[in-house]
Amino acid sequence: AQSVTQLGSHVSVSEGALVLLRCNYSSSVPPYLFWYVQYPNQGLQLLLKYTSAATLVKGINGFEAEFKKSETSFHLTKPSAHMSDAAEYFCAVSDRVKAAGNKLTFGGGTRVLVKP
Amino acid sequence: EAQVTQNPRYLITVTGKKLTVTCSQNMNHEYMSWYRQDPGLGLRQIYYSMNVEVTDKGDVPEGYKVSRKEKRNFPLILESPSPNQTSLYFCASSFSPVNNSPLHFGNGTRLTVT
């Protein structure tokens, strides 16, 4: 079964500093990979996704993530944090070969706090 | 506006009292799914539907039922709720059931069972 590990349930960054959120997956076949963001009292919104094209994926709001097959990782970064980035971030994977449709397996989430 | 609508947003109930959480999408999506979110566990899939009249279990289906009689609606039914079903529930849909089709989420239903 797929599993996703997000290192750090809480991350605190200063406004203007680098945001780095770590995600590792377990799969012998590279899956589809996603990052979602959840703002308070809202559902999840797609930030970006990796299917099989370029290993560096650019998303919305200045975020990007790099797929590294050798490290089974898909870390999310943003060069300069903004106060509006305070939210919870989820890494998720979808099995390429699975027949059960569009099922996502989520990591435990990382809550980002941005300090002025 | 394209959206997934869940109702109610908040629900407090007692053990054993049947309840239904509704979910509706206006995007003509084929695929719909229910997840529950618990602290530290992320989201876990309860049930999903590939199309009308086609539903199947996810990872944590015990204590839940679903139906998909119309393409736009996918209600979640708790026949006899228990306190361990206290959670934040999300309905999601995607245009296609293929594995990389982005999911669109509703705003969630926070359920408390006492």
C-alpha cells in the first residue's frame, strides 16, 4: 500500500524567508504526486501536481516542487514566505497502476505559521 | 460558479441517531469521493464513486454508507453514529476517474457525536 510521510507537523517561518516542506512517498513505481493547501475553515485546493513531465513543477502562489526519484521525495518550496501562506499543506500520491479510480493517499499535513 | 457543496457545515448529534451529510457538485464530474480528516492522519478515503450507481469502499468504510443515484449528488449516511466518527468530513469530485485528475473539495462538514 502507498504511504506518504511529511516531516514536521508544524513549521514556523519568518515573512520573506524560504518555505521548505518535506514529503517522501513509498512506492516501487513513481506515483502521481500532488500538493494541496487548506486555509482555515475551507476545503483543500490544488497547489501543483507531478505526472511525468518535468521534474520541477511550478504551482500557484509562487510554490514549486521537485520530484526526485532516487530519494522518493517531492518537497515543496517557496523562496519568500508571505503572511497569506499561513495554512496547512498536504502532500498526496495517486497510484498509476491502481484500478480504483482517482484515490489520493495523503500525508499527515504540515501547518505553516508565518511570523511578521 | 463551479463548486462542491456540502451541508451542513457543522453538526452535533448523539450516538445512534441516523444522519446524512449531503454533497452536490455542479461540474458534471464523473468521480466523487468522501474523506475524513483527523489530526496527524491527513485525509483518509471512506467511499468513492466512479459514476452513477457505481460505488466502492475506500480505506475506512466501516459505519458509513453512500449512494449515487444522480451524477451530481453523493450523500454520506451514518446509520448509527458513534463517538469515533467525530471528525471533519470532505466531499471531493473530479472530471475523470483517472488517477491524475485533480480533485475539487467541498468546504467540509465538522461532525461531533456525543
